[in-house]
Amino acid sequence: MLSSAIETIGLGKRVSDATGELTILDDINFTVPAGATLAIVGASGSGKSTLLGLLAGLDTPTSGTVLLDGADIFALDEDGRAGVRKRSLGFVFQSFQLLPHLTALENVMLPLELRGDADAAARAEAMLARVGLASRLTHYPKYLSGGEQQRVALARAFVCEPPLLFADEPTGSLDAATGEAVIRLMFELNHERGSTLVLVTHDKAIAALCGRTITITAGRLV
């Protein structure tokens, strides 16, 4: 039986404003086996991106916790959670999140360099070739199309071969044809590397590509 890569236990998130307390997530419980693909779907404002941030330890819950590979990430301080992200997590964002002053190659090299890998340039170049950008290594993001920027972001996410990959609306900034190509590439890379994929999307066709789908409605798992 596969071990659990992710487990949420009574996960909740509440915030306060001038009108009182707002519940964003309430008592979220699920597990994701290692190597599985999971889609988190729901309407805008349902709490799905907040959930992804909690799974990655980018935000802290009001109640409950998250286990990554059996370890409670909220038993760690902020630096400890950052260490987990550096070692174990890859991210793909809707807005690409590339550094504008770095070339495509330098953007992909960055997580390897932060980890202290000596062969960062060669590995980043090979990864960009894998996503079809061997001829765009020295281009800055502003000279790349949206689809090319998202492929750079995919290369950056996968280059460290993280056991966990989180993607937040990865096609939200792309046209339909480009988005379909990017999603196909993401699943190919994920299959090749055997990582666990958690994907936030509002697109039911994309969600259907995952082995399992969970739906968040008004902060609750339905």
C-alpha cells in the first residue's frame, strides 16, 4: 500500500476583520498517497488556494495540522517549514512568478543554486530542453510568451525533482490551446518523475486528468 505523502487533520483557517470572524476553511480532512494526482476544485473564493498555501506551510492554520510524509509541518518554526519547501516542494503558479531580471536559464538554475548543487547550469539547461526551450535559454521573461514563461516555471518546479508538486491554476493566464499544451507537459513530467501532484483548478476537464478530485464549497470539503 502506498504511504501518505500528505494528510490534513481537522484543518481550519479563520480570519477577523471589522465585521467579525470569517471562516475560510473548516475541518478539512483528507489524505494523498505518495505518487498520486489530486485536483482541488471549487468556485472562486471557496478557499482552495488558501488550502494549497496551508499544505505548503506558506500560511498557518487556526486549527488542525498538515502532515507531509508523516511529519507535522506546523510543529516546525517558519525557518523549518522553509527548509521543507526547499527540499521537498515544487510550485507552479498562475502568474508564473519568474524573476524578471534573470534569464530563463538563470530562473531555472536558482533553486538548484540555493540548494548548493554544483551542476546547476547543466541540469537547468537539460530541463529547459526537455520543455522545448533549448533555444530560449538567454531570454528574459519579458521576451517570452505566456506559454513559454509557464514552461520555464514548469522547468524550475521540476528541476530539483521534488517529491511534491503544487500547482495553483497553472493555466489561468493562458489561452485554451496553450493551456492544454502546458497541462499535458506538466502531467508528462510528473509521470516521468513519479512525484505527488496537487492541482488547484476551476477547470473540470483538467481536474478529470487527476486520479482523484475533491471539491471545496464555502470552506468545507464536500
